[in-house]
Amino acid sequence: MYPIELVKVSKSFPAVEKGEKDLLILDQIDLAVEDGVSTAIIGKSGSGKSTLLQIAGGLDKPVSGQVFCSGTDFATLSDRDKSYQRNRHIGFIFQANLLLEDFSALENVMSPALIAGKTEKECRDRAVMLLERTGLKERMNHYPAQLSGGEKQRVAICRALMNDPDVILADEPTGALDEENASAVEDLLIELAGTEKKSLLLVTHNNDFASRCDKVYLLKNRKLTLLKDEK
Ligand SMILES: Nc1ncnc2c1ncn2[C@@H]1O[C@H](COP(=O)(O)OP(=O)(O)OP(=O)(O)O)[C@@H](O)[C@H]1O
Ligand SMILES: [Mg+2]
């Protein structure tokens, strides 16, 4: 059983122009995100990386094939159960960090655990620990508008780790940052995935960042090709 497994996943979007054929983006993709293994997907803009990641996280549906999250086929779950499955097993980090603007850094990090029904104290203790580990001790009570881009991404990483997920799905997590901040966030993500023994599925344009993962795939012409396998 894998934290995430895609079996013969295809995805097309309906044509935007009337009378045109559907646009096939992913063609019978197989991908297993293994326990404790970091996997990167690289590929040109428009190749379907974000689409693949959304499908892997159950945020979008394939037109055919199956997606298993810790052994459960997403297609068999109601929307509510899917949210529950995601909340328990998956941490998401996106390019735009999507923090809740009206909540402090601490409250943002606590939110997935509050949703999961943990006590306020449990949530607070773990959130504080994560924020301290990521160097944000002095920034916990800041609102997103009072944080730098790099700090916001660190908050997003803490939030993704909050429920101790099996797997972190990250879509261009450093895409909006300058070089210095990007490399600090890269270091943190790779280090935390390692020490916390998380699986990581990372989508990035940055080949150096990708090469720090155990496995690297290229998404091209709707198919995945394995470029590196050090596991
Ligand atoms: N809802 C949609 N309807 C129609 N086409 C779509 C839709 N969403 C995405 N596409 C198309 O699917 C293709 C893949 O998009 P996707 O966002 O997955 O690419 P990407 O590899 O993540 O690109 P980038 O590196 O620029 O983020 C693109 O050509 C895009 O135009
Ligand atoms: Mg994308």
C-alpha cells in the first residue's frame, strides 16, 4: 500500500472551442509515491504537472484510471469522506500559499488539526513547535499581510505538516520566491520531509531542486519518464 498511487490515470479537458476534440493532458499515467521517498516531477509549462498533482490529491478527478490514497480509491468516497481522507493523510503546499488572511500564522498552522477535531491545546502545542522549528517563533502572531513571501511559505509548510500526514504534495512551492528565500524554503522542505519521514511529491520548474529528491520524473507528451531513481 502506498501513500498515493495512480493507476492508468488519464485526464482530458473538454474543448473550449465548439466542435473541437477534447484536450488530452495525461495518458494512462502510473505513479506510486512510496513511503518516505521524495519524488519530483519536472516538465514544461502546460505539460500537466499541476493537473497531475491535483488528481493525486483528490482535488480533481481523472476521466479514467484510479487514484488510491493510503489504499482507498478516491472515486469510492463522497466529497465529505474525501475531505476527511485528505485532512488525515495529505499535506498540501501551493505556489501561492493560500493562507487565510484573517488568521494569524499560528491560527493558520493550527487550522487543519482543529478541523480534524483535536483539542485547542494539542493544536497549539504542535503548531508552536513547528513554527519554532521553521524559525518563525517571533512571527507567530503576525497576519499573512505582515509576513514576507518566504515566511508565508514556511507557514504553509508548517500547516501542511500539522496533521502529521503520510505525504506532502507541493506545487512549485518556491515559484514565487527570490533565489535566497527559495533556497531556504527548499532546504527546509527537503530536511523536514527527511527527518519527519514523509513522502514528498514535488512539482517544480527548478531542476536543482528536483535533483535533491530521491526520484525524478519528466512529464512530457502526456506521459511520465523516470529520469532518476536513488531508492
Ligand atoms: N479547466 C481546464 N480546462 C481546459 N484546459 C485546461 C484546464 N486546466 C488546465 N488546462 C490545460 O491543461 C494543460 C496543463 O495545465 P497544467 O496547469 O497542469 O500545466 P503545468 O504543467 O502545471 O504548467 P505550469 O508549469 O505553467 O504551472 C494546459 O495546457 C492548460 O491549458
Ligand atoms: Mg502548474
